[in-house]
Amino acid sequence: MLLGGLVGLERQSRGRAAGLRTNILVCLGSAAIIVVFQKLSLDASVDAASAIRMDPARAASGVITGIGFLGAGTIVKSADFVRGLTTAASIWVVSAIGVTVGLGEYSIASCLTLLVLVTLFALHRIPLSSDHYASLDLRWNGDLGLLEEVLVMLLEGKVIVKQQRVTCHPKTGECHVVLNAKFGKKSKGVSSFASLQSDQRFERVSWT
């Protein structure tokens, strides 16, 4: 309960749905399954000569597999981002902590909990540079040649367009373009997109 709660506190402090109570329940459940499995094995006097086979590794693998479904429920994926991977991983490793406690390996469980907390707390504070992605939505009435100007302007701002979806209506002259872009610094991408909003030729400029 204590070890799972420590990880749960970290997750809840960051506003994650799988917080204190979820991690405590996962850890307690995992430990209980292993303890009960060992008790049944001892009560049934299962040994190498017995016709009954009760492998503790099967109980542990069942716990880990079952927790995988719970972790998958915390992952939110959309067209532009994925959230919940760290929370899903923390739920999975909390179940491993519970299994370790159930086996009576308290020192290993304590060390594992410490490593998990260091990973979640300390590594979260390390500034790591990474690429940013955004979807730029443009609408205007007129020539499609405006798209070329946009692509050149974005390239000068070090914004790389990875994919583009273009829809044009010849009768109305309405153009709708969605650009999936990648850029290094978030400020560069935002400033490039914001500069398009001041262009009066566009009826709509938005990004996510």
C-alpha cells in the first residue's frame, strides 16, 4: 500500500486520472494474487513429484498481462498527440512492485519504488529538446498559388511541412488546406503561424 501510494502521489500531483487510489489498488491486488497463489501451493503440498503443477511465474505473468489492459485505458491518442504513456507505464511497474512484495522480496520492491520515483520526479525536470508537431488549418477564397507563398514562408521560419491536404472548389473559389508541420522550437512555429493571421487574404487561420 505504501509503495504503490508513493508512485500514485506523484501521478496525482500532475493531475493524472490514475493517481493515488488507482496505484494503491493495483499494487495491493498484485501482491494479494501472488500471496494467495503461494498459499494455495503450500496448502496443496505441490512439489516436483505432484501431478498438480502450480508455477508462480504464471500467476505473475497473469497479473502483468491483466494490468496491461488497465494501462491501455489511460492512453489518449488523437491525430496530433498521445497522452498517458507514462501513466500507463507507471501502473504496469506498480503491478511489478506488488508482485515483488507478494513474493516477499521487500528490499527489491523498495529499490524498485525508489528508482520509479527518481525516474518520475528527477527526469521530469531535465530540459530535453525535442521536435514539436502541429496541424495548421488555412481557408481562403482565391488562387491556390497562395499555398506556395505559405510553404516558402514556413520553410524560412524553419517549419517543415510533412504532409498537406488540399481541397478546392472551382465554382466558389474556396480553398481549404491542412498542413501537418514539424519544428524545433515551439516559439518559432507559433510565431510563423501567428504571422499568417495578419494576412488579410485568409478567412481563417488556426492550428492545434
